[in-house]
Amino acid sequence: MSLLVEDLILQRADGVRLLGPVSLALAPGERLGLVGESGSGKSLLMQALFGVLPDGVTQAGGTISGFGVPLDHPGPARDAICGSRLTWVPQDPLQALNPLLTLRDHLALLPGLHRKEPPSTALARLAPLLKRLRLPADGGFLSRLPHQISGGQRQRLCLAMALSCDPELLVLDEPTTALDPLVQKAFMDLVLDLQRERGLGFLWITHDLAVAAAVCDQLLVLYGGSPMEAGPVTQVLASPRHPYTARLVGAARREPSSEAGFLPAPQERPPGCPFQPRCPSVQSRCAHWGPWQGTLAQGLRCERPLEGVGQP
């Protein structure tokens, strides 16, 4: 596998666990969705992949590697992978883009860093991609600053930047959250077309199960920093194996629910399954349930059944 995360654990400085253990694998051509509500640990996992964890958050266990190179230790080897073979599309492009750099400067940034390409060479090479992304390649447009273009154009600019060095793997962090439904659908279709044409593998991070179902082949469901369930999209939607996944499926179908409560803060999570306080099927043995572990490889099939979990 090109990207391999094994038993990753992230924690705060006070020792409170925020995420894990989480394991996953991703290869070119594969489409994996990471699903869970806000606070479940999705963005923390993405930040760990690129070595940009927030202050006070550390990796307490496990490993991350990409193309055979450790990605959980800073250095030239990781720098050569991140931004070239493994790239990222942010949730909020206006925050991610430099307000003082023109669109031309942004597009030339990664090719200059990883390929040593002059800006003129990089822009000439990227012209067909810009056309495909419906971004003008003329000097007037490329001389604009990020705040001078629309939200949809900013998101497509970030996608163009992520693709500028012909990566093999792409991480998309809630890329359609700020887009209206029509622009969201167009962006999703565009990413799928490019994925098929280029043989890309992608990890699509989202809180929206409907989005994941539309673009992904496999799903990993997180809640409270723990993996709840993993499997093919069709299998997870048709027959969820964990009550939390069943809740997500019901919410996506707008089914009424009597489940109440909120995601607990990390320091308030119970031992065992973190969904216990909100679970309609909780059992005494759920307090001893350990998060699903094992590498998500070979079709993301669970290597063993989830234990101690009531059926929805």
C-alpha cells in the first residue's frame, strides 16, 4: 500500500487520548471515505498525515508511512513525499491560500519546490488542467488575489495546486462543505473524473455520509476518536454493523431518531466504546470493547467482527 497508517494514537499534552488506535491503507486508484461528525478526529488524522498537528497534540503510538517512507518524522524524505506524491485539498481555501500571493504564484509554488520548474514552465504545463477545471489561464485572471475570485474557483484552484505535481494520492478535507449544492455536485463529479483518468487514490474526509456514498468505494467510520466500522460503501449502507453507523445511515435518509446527547469531550469519553452514552443498544460488555484495529487493506474488510456491540 502506498499510504499506510498502523495503530495511530494521538494525545494531548495531559495524556488524554484524542484519536486511535486507527489503521488504514490507501493505494492509487482506491477511493476511501473517512466519515464522522465534528470532533470525531477526522481532521486530526489528516493533520498527522502531513506532519502539521496542532500545538500540544503528539503522536503517542503507531506509525505513518507513504511510499515506503516514514511520514511521522520530519525531514527531507517526508518533505519529498508530501506535496508531490501525496497532496491535500483543504476545507477552507480562503484560509489556506496566502492573501498576498497571486493565483499564478500559488500554482507555481509546488512545481517550483518539488520539480524545480520555473513559473512559466509550470504554468504552461498546467494550462490543460486549468482548462479542465474551468479556470482561465490568461494573465488577467492569474494576476488576481484569492479574495478576488469566487468560492468555487478558490476550491478548484486548491485542487489544481494539489494536482500540479501529478500526485498518486490525494487527501480531501471536507472540500465541499462551504459550497452550494450545485457547485458541490459539480466539484464532486470533477474529482471523480480526474480520479479515473489519472488513476488517483483519494481519502475523502467528510461528516456527510451522502457525500461519501456518492464518491467513495470504501468507508471508515469514526466516533469519539475511535474507528467504529469499516467496509465497502454498499455493505455499510445496507447493513451497518455498529449502532453509530446505523444512526448515520438513518440521518442520511432523514429517518426519525429518539437518540439524544452529544459527542463527549475527549476527557469525558467512557472506557470501551465511546458511543455508549448515546447508544440505544448499549450492553454492560460495551465498557470492555476495544476499538476496531488492524490495517484496512484487501478491500477494507474487517479482520475480525466487532465485539461487545449491540445490534441496531
